[in-house]
Amino acid sequence: MNRARQTTSPGADDQRLVLTVDIPEGQANEKVAIDALITLVRHLEFDAIYPTFMALEFGQVPASR
């Protein structure tokens, strides 16, 4: 599992957007997920919303989901 950790505290005016997408395991699928995150960030930046922290995590989906 790859996991990024936030190294700074969120500011008082920060909001968090959490997007979960379940994909089949595989490098090609992970690349598609990375490309989707990059596209989302570009859309935010186009509207002058500059993310201060981003993380992309790959791991097993718990069986209860």
C-alpha cells in the first residue's frame, strides 16, 4: 500500500474534498487513477482553486465495503 501523509496542518479556511474510486488492482488502472487526479487538479486550478495538499493512496478495499 502506498500512503502519503499530510505534513502541515490545514488552515482555518481550508476544506477537504475526499474522492474514493474503487478500481481493479493493476498498474494500468493505477495510471488511469493518477491521470484522473491530475485532470481534477487542473480543473480546480483553472477556477483559481489551488490545492495546498494532495494525496493519492492505493490499497486494498476492506471486505465490508
